Amino acid sequence: MEAPLIICGLNAYHGDTAVALLRDGLLATAIEEERFVRIKHVAGFPTSALREAVRQAALDPKQIDAYAVSRQPTAHWPRKIVWTLGNRPSAAAVRDRLANAANVRRIADHIATCLGLDSGHVQRRLTYVEHHNAHLASAFFASPFDNAAVCAIDGFGDFVSTSIAVGRGAELRRLGSIFFPHSLGLFYLALTQYLGFPKYGDEYKVMGLAPYGSPDKVSEIRHMIRLESNGTFTLNLSYFKHWSEAIAMTWSAGEPSMADVFTPKLEQLLGPRRRPDEEIEPRHEAIAASMQAVFEEATFHVLTELQRRTGQTRLCLAGGCAMNSVMNGKIRQRTGFEEVYVQPAAGDNGTALGAALHVSHQLRHTPRAFVMDHAFWGTEFDDVEVQRALGRRRDRLDGCTEFVMLSLEELCRWTAGRIADAKIVGWFQGRMEWGARALGNRSIVADPRRPDMRTIINTRIKFRERFRPFAPSILEEALEEYFVDAVRDPFMIQVYPIRPDKRSVIPAVTHVDGSGRVQTVSRNTNVAYWTLIKAFEQITNVPVLLNTSFNENEPIVNMPDEALDCFLRTDMDVLVLGRHVLEKIGDWHHEWRSSQNSTRRSTTAAPIAPTGLAS
């Protein structure tokens, strides 16, 4: 039998470093480095993720046929030279970029050291894939579409911010690009920083804030960007300094960071910036709403031209801007596209997958055989490893009831009962999710019917901003009953209106504008989580759970030890690790076993009043 073709994709020396392994064009594993080093969006080299991916795939590193890195420092080199000569950026800015490029060029040495290989062996198998080619490949080659328009929109990667293409079968053809310094990602970043959210990746917070405001600053914010007649755009560079000054960026290791990218002229336009420790005022909400509106306007301008040019009705979308789930949910209404696919790691983490898929299909001409219809590609822990983790914390488990459920059905019925009784549950099952969202394997779940549940979780568990919504996980077959014009989305990456008559039924996952960032759950792709939601529906007549990531101001938990630590240091009520259960409040398990028909659990679909909360 012929040996399988093994391709290892890496995103390195950029934010959200990650690794993906393909075997004959099929994804075997995909893991982000942040889950191991416990630093959000970590940059540098994905040492732990690479070792774990190889271990999990049961490979000898010598079996890897190709390494694909989602960076190409020499890409668009003539354009870079012309730009540098014409604009004379600071020496510090040039130095930072050259240092980062040098790290990327030495990546064969880092891979070799990590896996115990000869550097020359790795170098002969190494391919540099332009950043946006990796984004495009991650979207199309993971999609269920044979033909589609493809678009990637982000900050920058290899001097490009936006790229469009058309995909047919196992081929992608690039149609055009928008280059530095013009970028929708930088537009969103500038206003995110202005609004007092300085951390790398904070854009999602502003997206959550936007529905609280009225978009009455749209005319002012439109001064920052110009939509061109050919479906492109240009920034008004007088509001930005990423192109003219030294913008301090950290990509080599640790948490990525970026200095302010906006000029004082933005404050002249919109008033004083908000500092992170200042209260959020109505004008900040209005600016957030207006920014989201202008961002959507510009994005749909690009997509409408792409649809006209290709004639396609299917769209594959990638890049950091594809994580804007509010915008994603409006694409079918605001453009000519009828179907949209966004894979769960649409940001820079997904370029590891995209680089591997690019090499597989574009360079090695492997036939397409893979569709990403679920996100469970990470680490997994068996019962022995769970028991060892519990043993290491035995002295901290006093006051917790501990037991094991023998069947999935029994486990889900019991857990659903606790959720219906207003308990907050840490749910740790199977393989870890790929991408930014917890999708039912590393999740905190709760009752969506309680109007106060969002406040309870934010104050007891997550300790985060009041305005950020929680997501509804819904049985796939119940989607139409609860959402307006929504489509199946297992990746929680599109926002849709919740039906008006259901908003009072699931208030904890209904945002202030009546919307929800929906996750549809299929029995075919996640039987455990589907069974849990189904059991909750049988108790309450509501086929929905509140789902938020299993963490507390940190990356999503990876190992049982991290789940236990998060459970013990927060006011979570129940922890389910595979079939193992810990409960902090009494020996309720035996009570439930003896009276499964207890009237303590509500059987109505109406929202529950905020009484009887767990202490």
C-alpha cells in the first residue's frame, strides 16, 4: 500500500499561531498554540501545538512529506520596494518587519528543533504560502462547494488586506487584491482602539457593543474610508498612522500587541478617545454602532462586485474580518450571494489549515475529499487521564459530590435537570474545538430562559463587560422555529434575528437588538452535546442552551486539569468531565436518581423569574 501524503501547515510569527495536519487531503488534527501556553492569541512559533499534533496523529515526524507556512516574506516585493521608496517609513518600522521576516525564513530550524529532525530535511520539504492564498484556501477547500466565489478580508498579511478569487473543484484562481496601506481590518482596529479596547483581538467586543447605540455617526465615520467604483476601497490615510510612523508590534513570542494606529485627527472628528478605565457613554455606543454600519457597507461593496464579476451565488469567506458574525448574518440579504461558508478558524489561526490545503490541492494536485462540517479537531483525553487529573486535586475537592455516569443518556438527563434548576455547568467532552468558539466540547452551559443568567455568569464566572452577549446552541431541527431567515451554522459565526415571540422564552441569549449568534447542533457531528440539549428540551420544551466558552479571562481550557482549576476558582456549580461529574452543592445526584419525575424542574417554555439561584 502506498504511504499517505502527510502535510503539516503552520501559522508562525503572527498572531494566533497554530498547526494543522492533513493525511491524503483529509484533516487529521488542527490545534492552536494558545491552548497550551495559556496566552490569548499567542504569537511566535507553535512548539507545543506542533508536538501535540504529531503525537495525536500517531506520526513519526519523518513521515511528514511537506511543511506549509502561511507566510511568504518575498511576496509582492517590487510593490513593497516602491512603497518604501515613495513613503519613507521610519527606520524602526522597517527594522521590525525585517526582523519578523527573518524569523519566518528561519522556520525550518525551528521545526527541526521542535521535532528532532535535521534542518536540511525540513528545508527540502518546506513551502512558503502567501498569507492571503492560505486564507482563501482555508475557506474554499474546507467548504462543501464545488464552485464558489472566495474572499479574504483582514488587517494585513504579506502586504495584502483583501483578496478575491473563484474556486472550481481543486483549483483556486486569484482575481484581485487590495494592498497596504488600505485595509478594512485596520479601519476596525483604529476605532476599536479609539473606543478604549486596546488588546489584540478586542474587535469582537465592539461588535457586541454596537447594538446598544444608534448609528448617528455614520456620516462622520464615512470620512475615514472611500468606496471606489470597481468594488474596492481606500482609507483616508490622514486618520491613520500605520503607514507613516513606527507602529510597535509584537509578533515574536507571547501575547501580540500593537500600538495605536490612528492619528489625532480621529479625535478631532469624533471627540476625545475613551480610555480603558473610563465608563462607556452613549456616544461610545453610537460610534460603535456607526462603525459597524460603515464596515458592513464597505464589506458588502466588495462582495457585491465579487458576485457580479464571478456570477457565483456561493461565497466562501475568510480573514479576521470574517469573524464579524453580525456582518456574516446579513450577507444573503445585502448581496447576491445565496449561500455562505465560513470555517470556524477564519482568522490567522486558520491559515495553518489553508497553507496545508493550498499545498495539497494547488501544488500536489490532490483531489478534494474533505468538508469541514464540525470543529472538533483538537486534543482529547480518556477516562484514565481524567481520573489522574482528579487525583492531583483530591485535597481541593472537599465539599464536592463526585460520581460517574455509566451512559451518555443518563448523564445528559441528569445534567439537563441541573441546568433547568439554574445551575451553571462546565461541559468538557471529546476533542477540543478548532477556532475561537466553544461549540459544545469545552463549554459552559446554562439555562437560556432566565432573564438574569447573563448577569449571573458575567459576575460569578466570566468577569467581563456587561454588554457582551452569550450565544444560543439550538438543535438543528428547531432552527426555523426560533430564528428568522437563519441557516444551519455549526460554527456560531453568524448572527440572526430571534423570532419576536421567542425572545421572552430565551432572554439570556437574546441580545439587546433581538438577535442571537446561533450555533446549530447536529446529532451527526456532536452526539453528546445534541443529547444534552435534547434532554433539556424534554424537561423544559426549549431546545436551546446558553453556551459560552469554558474559561475565565484566559484561552479556552484544553486539559482536564485546566477545567478543574477553572471550576474550583469560580462559582460554577457542576463540572462534567466525560462521564465524571463534580457538584459543589450537596448530594443532589442521589435525590435525582430516586425521583426522576421530581416537580422541581420546570416543564414550561415561559421564562423563569430570578428566584432560587444557586449560591
